Amino acid sequence: AVLRRSGMRPGEAKKKMVALGFGVGERLVWQIENSAQHFYLHQKWRPRIEIAGFFTAPFGYEAGKKDGGRHSGLSREWSFGTADCIQVKLDTPEALQRLLDLLLGDTLVLDPAAVARWIARLRLFFPGLDRFDKPDPDFDEQERGYKLDVAAELRIALEGAATDQEIVNAIHTALVKSNLLQWRAYWPMSPKGEADRGKLWPALRALAAAARGEPSGHPEALDAFVTVWCEAVPEGKPDPARQIAEFLFLHLMPDDGIYIRYSVRQDLWLEAVGSRFPEHESMGQTYRDELRFMQAVRQAFADQDLAPRDMIDVQSALWIVHNYEDEEDGDVAAPHLARK
């Protein structure tokens, strides 16, 4: 029950181990065996965990040994790979709750009234939507299917790209097909755009690689790309670069990556959190707060038994809530608003 309330995202589960995701690419691995309750974290958490009064035991990775000389489930890509980790043994649900409070201390709490309004509005336009994982054909056709198609084509194109130009072509083609971004946002990287290709093309290659890597690296990759974008694009602004990066994060890592329009973020954060969205000098920190928000929305939807499949469902739902018009506004789900 403590884990179910925590908002952690269940991941891989093999050989009595289950990975639980939280934060930006963080993992808590639970060993389910007999009555012992063993949990594992990346070793970077050790000082903070021990200061809080928890006893930890190191489970370092030893190169050259089978599975690094430790339980095989701790040495997989879905857990810790070759990174060192620590074990925390917990005897009571109260102890687990204390640990989770420490790990999830910056989790957003959303106004239940706002969440209820969003769900009601979502079902106003898609009355057949009971749960996301019991697909509503109308929702999937209008808001999900084309994103999955674009994502699949983008992955194939990037895997086959041998040069920077081919990588840029793959990204530009996906942006044009998706209709998520307004064309002005990515125009500088288009064939007729005025971006400095010598600067921007390598940055796009690095961004594409980061988008397919660990989600914990997304904020730093976004910061790096924004810096180059503003240098390479005449009168370049940070937000178009943010949108391009988030487009790649969402499509190439849909369970962890996010995309959200500026206006959607500003308005719905204010409604649900009760304050203005924080202003940051770093676009990477902006992304971290956006991610906190999207993760909180995903959990709020899950708590209401909507069972979102990934962040594509969350992004689509928030777009519908914010931008679809109803009959009182003089229109019903205007087609030009549907595919965003």
C-alpha cells in the first residue's frame, strides 16, 4: 500500500527484483523474497540515506565477474548496470514510508479539484475513454496513433543515419509530420533556414544521442542544446530549442521523456499547484520542474483509475484539456486543435 501511494512507476521485474522509477531517471529496486524487504539505490544516495538514520550495505560492481559479483538483477540496464549500488533493509511499512519521503521530497501535490476538472473535460470530448490502457479508438486515432507512427519512423531513420545531415533530415522530417510544434519553432534548421550549420548540426547529433540515452541526462542535454541554438540561430530564443529537445525526448523515450507547450504548462501548473510556474535561468531546471508536473499528473490520473500508458497519454490529455473548444465556446473539438 505504501508503494502504491508513492507515485513510483513500476518497471522491469525479473528474478525476484522489480525496478521502481522516480524523479529524473532514478530507480529504487525492490528484492521480493520471503519475508526480507531489501531495497537498492544508486550509491550516490548513500550519504543522504545514512544521515537520515538508515543502515546501508555496499553492493559494488566488480568488473570481470559474472554479473559484477552480485545479484544478476542489480547488474542489468533496467537497474544499475555497472554502477555501484547500496542495499537498505527495511523491517516495517513505516520505515519504507520514511525512505520514500526522503527520495520523493520534491514531488508535486496537485489540487484534486483541478484534476477532476481535467478528467471531466477529457471525457467531454472522448466519452468512450474509460481507461487509457483500454484504448478508446477515437482518442487513439486523434491524439496517439500518429505520434507512435512518427516515433517509429524517427527511430528507424536515426538508426540508419550515418552523417550529421542525415540525422538532421530525420529530425526535421519527424517535426514536419508530427504537427506538435509550430513550423516557426524549427524553421531555422529547415533546408531554407539561416542557422549556422557548422554549430547546430553537431548539437542536433548530440541531442539525438542523449534523447536515446538515460533520462537522467535529459536536463543537461537540453541545456547544452539551448546554448548552441541561441548561438547558431539568428536572434535565437531558448523556447524553440526546448520544444525541439522535448519532442525528441517524448518520441524516443515515451515512458520518461516529456513534451509540453509553454501556454499549457503555465496555465495548468497555476491551476493545479496554486502558484506561477517557476522562472529559471537554466532551461535544464525548467525541464526538471516540467517533468515533476507531468509525473504528478500521470500519478493523479493513475489514482483515478485512468491508467495512462506513458507520457504520450499525459501530453495528449493536457493538450485536450487546455486547447479543445466545447459547444459553449462555439465549436466542438475543432479539427485544427485535435492533432497537437
